[in-house]
Amino acid sequence: MTTTTIAPEAGAASATTGADRPDFDAIAIGAGFAGIALIHYLREAGLSIRVFDRASDVGGTWAWNRYPGAATDSESYYYCLTFSKEILQEWKWTQRYPGRAETQAYMRYVVDKCDMMPHIQLNTEITEARFLADKGWWQVTTGTGESFTCKYFISGMGMISQPEIPALKGLDSFKGPIFHSSRWPEGLDYAGKRVGVIGAGATSVQMVPELAKTAADVTVFQRTPNYILPAMQRPMTPEWEKEIKDNYDAIIAKCRNHVFGMAFDSPVGRNVLDATPEERERIFEENWNGSFRWVFETFDDLLASPEANKLAGDFITSKMKARVNDPELAELLCPTYDDYPLFAKRPPLDHGYLEAFNRDNVHLVDIKKREPLVEVTETGVRTTAKDYDFDIIVLATGFKAYTGALEAFPIIGASGETLNEKWGTVSGSIMGVCVADFPNMFMVTGPQAPFANLPTSIEQNVIWITACIRKMEHEGHATFWPKAEAEAAWTKQTADIHAQTLMAQGDKVNSWMMGANRADKGARVLIYFGGANFYYDAMDQSAAAGFPELEFR
């Protein structure tokens, strides 16, 4: 791809004036939901902004994840930005869960409708970001050696965008195509081929049913089975669309005030342990209608009470087993509470994954207990039991969540320490948006932000960032310095809440929600589990109080 360089534009609101000013008021990395939201809100505040992305198109995650079956797990009508009521009414979703292409098309529509492309520079990799203490600016360097300066440096790179490549022996020896699922080669033909899939998380759950339709064979190497909830995909009907668009204000309010940022009707005011077995089964069954709604619109204690969690997990696995013809295979595909509680790993939504294993050309290899994976060979994969030959190997091995993209290249703070170095043992932050010793830098949904419907969290983060920048510009401040004591307090609060949840058991099953899937760093607290709604409240309170977590200079 060729790199298109766009000349710097003049900042309309920067506190620095005259010749001694940065190229842009703000530079952001990532042209996904975060980059789009930043352009809207910061442009509205009168600032100049340039968004860089190494992809060839806008879309963020949805520009990269081109594997077969890639789709959202949030329902379409609230997996979107809400700053334009006009766009909410104009855009037409075709189904409950949009695929990758449809989601990216929506994002292109927003960019075009709002004339955002002049602020976006694609095909541009950022290789370093450095705080210039003498200027109070950031300097951003591209892969071609160009440098740009800005007053505010913002990461919009996403929480699951940096692939985790497993340290497998012989990884470079395989003679056929071998790649991470999020870097699917354009035009790859897998029809009639033998495909090995290493990993059995959410990506594989989406991908395997599609691969199985035309591949000669698909073999999934599974370390940890999943609690798999049904997606129950359905088309968007005119009646459903009208109901949504007539009630968008209420839908947006639901997302803002929900513990996971979803447009769900919860809490519901009842607990599993207060229900009779008959009532519990009836409510579980009546709500088995697809999506994560089942977890939040049945009972309020499924993620808080071990007893309730086990009953919920048992119900899910009973449903899973009923869809797999081979009882022995069904047992391998289903976890138990003794393995880990529901939501200690992020449960996937199913679009035919379980039924795929009823096909003669789909196979499962248990590499945790039965035949551990030994190495990749020239012709395939070797376990302790046998050799498997493949034409293609897909590494569906997940991501370095929350921090990986921020650690992939040097982001150098005021002391000369990189973020990667600072986060050696603890990935601390202030509300997932600021880091001590990194002045004038923001992150959108960084570590210790909630795990929630991402567009909702992204927009709430960008609103807080914009309010902070407005204060800076209005009051003529050159820099803000995140306070170390505020970072320590938020990190402790996040860890204390995490320790009280069942999610804290994720480390024993290599959950990416704790970074326990990474070979290079130990498990850690990466997610604020105090409720996305309470987190958004905390951000609003911070802004109303003048951002007491920051020192303005």
C-alpha cells in the first residue's frame, strides 16, 4: 500500500500560538470506533486532529478481522455510536448481529456522512510516540520516518487488536499458509483443503461453521472448552426496525445505565437462590432467546453467587450437549463449574459451532488432557498421540488484551520509561484513560476500564477526554499530569472489586480478560468489574469536579 500523507492543519483552539506550536492539537491512533468518535467530539470542540491507522480502510477491528464468519456479539442496533440522531435513523441494519463487512460499511457511512476522511491518514504505521518535556508536546514517528507533533496524544487502538502468537515449537517450519485469525490473507481459498485451527475461543466458534461448509476437513485444537450461549441470528424486519428507531433515546439510556453497557432490561429484581427449582427452570427456558441477555435478564446473581453461577452453567451445558450427537464429544466441548465459573472466560455466541461437530469433516483434539500439542511440523501439527497433516493452519489464539497494542511500539513518557516497561507487573491506570508519568496522553478503553459493549464505553471515554481538553484550552494550561496517587487508588479499587468476583478465577484457564493467555507477562487485573454504569458515573463525577485526578500546569 502507498502512504498518503496529509499536510498538517492549523489548530483552532490550541493554547500554544504563533510559530511555536505543534502540527496538530491532537493525534490519535486507530480509525475504528474510537478514532471516529474522537474526530466528531474534538472537531466540535474546535481542535485539529489527525487519526493515523496502518490499515488500508477505516473500521479498526473490523478492517482486520476478515476470517470467515466474523460478526459482532452485541446486537447491531446498540453496537454503534450515538452522537448523530440523524445517522441512527438513516442507517439500516440487516440482521441482529452484523457481520464484519456490514459493521465496517456502517463505519464508512459515518465517516463519509460526517466528512471525516480529511482527518484520517491510512496505510501509516506508528513506530514511536515520545513526550517532549521541553515542549510539553508529543512527537509521533511513522514507519517511513516522518514525524508529527501534537499537544494531546490519544490511543484509540482497541482492547483486542494486538494478536497473541503462541510460542509453539516449529511455528516457522510449516510449508503451507499459517497465520493469526485476525490477519486472514485476502483471497485465501480453503475449499477442499485440510484446515487446522489452533484455539477454541470466540473466533473459532464463529469461524469453524463457515470453514466446514467447503473445507475438506477442519480440526480444532482445544485447550479450554467454552460456555457457549446461542446467538439466534434473525433478520431485521421493518416492524423491528421501526420499534428500535422510535425508541432510540430509551435504548441509548439503557446502554449508559447497564452494568455491561448493553440495552438490556436488568436488573430484574430476582435471584436464583430465592426461586424454586421449577421457577428457575421456567425462567431460564423462557429467556433462552439468544445473546448475552440470558445472563442479565433471568436473575441478578448469576455472576455474583457461586451457587447461582453453577446452576446457570449447568443449564447452558445441558443445552449445548443436546446439540451434539456424540455424547463423548459433547463432554469434551462443555466445561463444568469445577473447570471455571461462567464468565471467568468470556463466553462466545454460537452460530452453528456445536452442530458443526456433527459433520464428518469436523474434528476436535483435546490438547489439555488427552494429547498435548508438541510442535508444528512441515506438514501440520504433532501432538503426544499422533501427527495431523494440514494444508492451512489458523492460529485462533486470541489477543494481548487491553495493553498489547500500547506495548507493541515504544510509547515513551516524561521519565523516559515506556508503557511496556511501566506495566511490567501491574497495568495500572486512572479509569483506563490516563497513566501517571504520561502527561497529555489519553487512552480510549485502556486497562482497568470496564469490559462492556465497546461503542458505549468508547463514547463515554471520548466525552470525558473532550471535556478535559476543553478545560485545558479554556484555562490556558500547557499540560496535565496524571497523579500517581490517583492511579494507585483506581488500581487498588479495581483489584479489590476484581477479587470479589468469580472472574478472578480466570487466571487458571488462561483468560485473556486477565492477560493470562500471554506468554510474555503474568496474569493481572485488566478490567474494572464494578459495573460499566458506575464507571460512567465516576467519569461524569470526575469531569464535574474539574478532573481532580490530574494536575494542570
